[in-house]
Amino acid sequence: MGAALSRCDDACAHLLGAEEGEMRIPPRRQRLEDQLWEMYLDDERWRGRVTLPQMNLNTQEILWEILEGTLTAQRAATLVTGAELRVIVQIGDSYQWGLVELIMERRPPLPEACEIIDLLLQAGAPDVTAGDPSSLKHAITRGKYDVATVMLRHVNQNSPNLLRLHLLHVVARENHDIQPAVKLAMVSSLVELHPGQLLERDRNHRLPIHEFCRHPLSSEAAQEGLIDLLVRDGDRYTLNTTDRAGATPLQLAASDLNASGLLRGLLRHGANLWSAGVPRSSRLGRVEWMQRVVDAHLAYLRHNLLRLVRRSLNRALQPLWSIRAATDNGILREIKMKIAGYMCNAIPLYLPAPLRHRISKITRLFITAALERTTAGPQGAC
């Protein structure tokens, strides 16, 4: 009933203006502008600085119900047909928002905001990766990950705008109060959409891995899981690459006292201490962050070395477990003794490869050598 009366007000005002030969702002349009000002600016300096474009009745209804807080997904579904979904509202000198942004920024939020935004995007609302800032970047910057997740369903992975948005950098830098698991899920969604985002550099020549090491997640488990994700879907070379200031991810992580999970993840995947500038020998010349790297590396070795060696041995010796003759002739015992003797020596700690790969390679080489020496007959034998 109220909506019908409002439409009647608008029609009467339009007719009166036509009869008097002058342009009149319909009463409802004025109320829309006033309510936009109250909700999004609420500053007397900006009163009268809201500009509404010409729009049809369905679009006015959507906008009105957004502001009133009464718009539901069911109601939106009946209004989107014929609505001008690309309408832009100028708010002050800074904001040019469409219907999606107006819903996203409404305080308090609409109960069915995500469902309504999904409907608008399906019906032809503007590309969420276009604009400066884009709707998608705006949502992530504001920490509205539920809205951003909806938007990602409507993003083409081949969108020319996607890579220039640096969305992973934004996730790392902003909204440190968001739960680590939620941030990790957003990173996973973005990487799944386009893994190439992992290799995008910002103006400081930083990759996303640099930025996440500068701004660690608040959970050690999430930090380690994040490195797994960034390295698995990116490229291992990013572990040791530098930003414009010459810092590697390992160096940036070690500069934060609450980044133990990052250090473990980086070292486990093969981050190079030399590339980070850590001296090789004594503690002399090491600053605090360098010592944290060395301590983390030694802790990693203490907890993982035996397990990695055991796993590597089992895999390398697998073909021999079913060869009874090998056991009968003492070949297996000989191999174990030679490998055990070798393992008593120090394993190089700084080689630029994950420790598990180095151990596996060493084990294969020595098993091959032991087999050749043990199975070789006497000198000159046929």
C-alpha cells in the first residue's frame, strides 16, 4: 500500500511539473537522496551531494527497499526483470556505487544480502572485477568475505582485470581480526580461480608470499598451511625471491616474533638460509632475526630428520623386501650398515632444496652403490 502511494506521489509531482512548465524533483526521489545521505555520509558538509541518475520504477523500488532494509531475495527476484542494474549513484565526491555496493555497505546489513547480490549479478549487474576500486576488491578490503565469496562465483578466470587487482596482497594486508581459517579459505578460493595471482608483484616488487610473511596469520597451524598452499599452487622459486628491498620471505617471517608456523613451512619446503643472508658458521654477525631462522632450522631437523631418513630408506629398499635371496646372502644387512655409517656424518644444512628431497637422493645413491659393491663377484670373475 505504501509503495503504491509513493508511486502515486511521484506521478502527481511529475504531472504538476509538466503543467507548470518546470522540472520538479519528485518527492520520493528527494527522499531517496536524503536517505542515501543519512545512511552513507551522515555529515552536514556533504548534504545535497548525493546525485541520483534517471532510473525506471523497478530500479527505484530496489533502491528504496535497500535503504528501508526491507528488500528480500524473493522480492528482488520479482524486481530485477526490467530494472536498470548498471545504475550508478554518486555519493559526495569520492564514491560511485552501484546497487551491489549499496547493499554491501548498508548498515545494518540486509539479512539476505548475499542472496540478493547473487541475484543481481546473475541478472546482469556490472562486472565485479571492473572499476577502481572494483566491487570484488572493495568487498575483500572491507573484510566482507561472505559477499566476496558470492562474487567469485561470477568471475571468469580469464578476466583481464583479475590479475591487476592484487587480491591476495589485500587479503594479507587487511582485516587482521578475521579468523585465520576464514582467511585461508579466501586464499584457497582465489588461488583456485587463477593460480597466476601467486606470481603477481605489487609496487614494492612483493609477491603474495612476501606479504603474508610480513603479516602473519594469528594461528601457527594456519601459517604453515598457508605456505603449503602458496608453494603447492605457485612456484618453488618464490621461496627465495626478493622484494625491492632485497628481503626474502624467510627474512620477513623471521622479523616477526609470532611467525613460527611460517618459518617451519618455509624451511620444510626448502627456503635457503644463504639467500636470506644468514651467515653459515658461528653466531658472530647474526642479528636477532637471523638467529631465529637458525633456531627454527635446527628445531625442524631435530623433529623431522629421523622420520625423513626412515621414510626414505623404506621407499628405496621396497624392491628388496620380497627378495629372499638378498636376506640370505647378507646383502640387505650390508646395505643397512653402509647407509647407517653414512648417516652418522653431517647432512649439509644449507643446500637450496627441501631436506626430504636431499635425503631421498642421498639414500638412493648409496643403496645403488652398496648393491653394486655387494653383488659384484671377485675381481676377474665372469
